[in-house]
Amino acid sequence: MTQLDFALITGAGAVLAGFLGSLTGLGGGVVITPMLTILFGVDIRYAIGASLITVIATSSGAAAAYVKEGFTNIRVGMFLEVATTIGALIGAALAGVFAPSVIAVIFGLVLIYSAIVSVHPPKEVVDGTPADPWANTLRLNNNYPTPQGTRNYTVHQVGAGFGLMSFAGVLSGLLGIGSGALKVVAMDRVMRLPFKVSTTTSNFMIGVTAAASAGVYLHRGYIDPAIAFPIMLGTLAGALIGSRTLAKLQNQTLRIVFAIVIFFLAAQMMYRGITGNI
């Protein structure tokens, strides 16, 4: 296979990854790494490096729109980015210590969790109880637009949310994914932010988290432009197509199909990791 053929085939696969990722809110990173590793035999560390570059690009494009629309809580995002960035640096460092087989098994477990969250996303619940004292001190409480007008909300369990974000950052740096599923659950169910605020703030944070760990992968030589560039372009195109077709499709059906694909990839990654064939 020539370099051009490889770029065209992986780019086409990335279009599908970006399309599915945009429809489910999990991003294309959960598909890209196993796709490159299982289907194309790319070393898992180079696959993770390409995935991180893709996460940075896709997050940056969508984040600006959400901030403009008033959904993203910038203060919460910047505060929690401290935790995710530290975690991402730790995760990227661990990637150089753990054997590829161990990383593959961990990745498979995270894929299974992402698939479950995809099929059963959290429901939006606005909590009217008093805010965490730290939320008042850091001025994290905010509001967001709804069809009925602006709605205020308060932030809870700031410390627990910060701790979970550190763990999400470790997974992001170790596996080359945005860890969006874990971040959304942490903000939605622990910090009790409205679901739309959680998802948009997570998207705002993902690019910064990925950028922190991408620097470590770049320093170690695990980011190959010949792999990362077509993957990035394909994922961006797929995400754009997905955002424009979302309203025309039955989202729950797509989530189920996505979950089936993710479970298959998870089984393959874990099998290859356990058998050492990766």
C-alpha cells in the first residue's frame, strides 16, 4: 500500500468516525485509535498521537460556537482544565511506561463505558439547592438560554468534580481520547450542571486537555504527520456532515448502532491486548 492509498483509506475511515462521534456526542477519538490499530496495524502510540491531534481540531471548531450561544460555562471549564491538564500530562507519561497490551486492555474497558453512556445519556435535571461554597467563591454559578428564557443554575460538589476531571485527564493522555463521556457524567451527575451546559463545557475543555498530552507525544516522536493529517481532515468532514444531518435522523437508533460498533472494537482491543498481539 502506497502512502497516498493509506492516506485516502484512513481519511475515509475518519469521516465515518467523525460522523458517528458527532451524532453521539462522544467525538471520533473513541473510533480512530482502534481503527488505526486493528484495521491498519498502526502502533497504538502513533494511533493515540493522531487521535489527540484530531481531538484538538474538532474541539476547537465546535467550542467557539457553543461559547457564542451562551451554553458554555467558561469559568467552570477553565477551573476544571487545571485538573484535566495535570491528569493528561500524567497519562501521557504513563503511556511511555505501560506496555501496548496494557494500554489496549484499558482502552477496551473505556470503550465499553463510552458505549453504555452513548445508549443511556444522562437526562437534564436542573438542581435548585444551594451551591457549593467553593462555587460561590470562584463564581462558577451561571445561566444558560432556553426556549422559555434564561435559566439560572448552581454548581455543587466542586472538589469531587475536580478529582474526577483529573482521572478523565489521565485517560485522555493515556488513550488519546477526549474522555467526553466521563467529563459530561462528572459535571452532570456530580456537579449537577444542566446537561447542555455539561456537554458544551466538556467540548470546550477537551481541546486543552488533548493539547497538553499531545506535547508529550510530539516530544517522544509518536505524532506522524502522514497519519495524523488525513485522520484530522476526515474527522472534521465527518463531524460537519453529522452536525447537519442530526435533525433528520433518529438519534437513539444511531446511538445503538454506534454502541454495537464500539463494543466490537472494545472486544478486539481487549483480546489483542490480553493475547499480546498488538
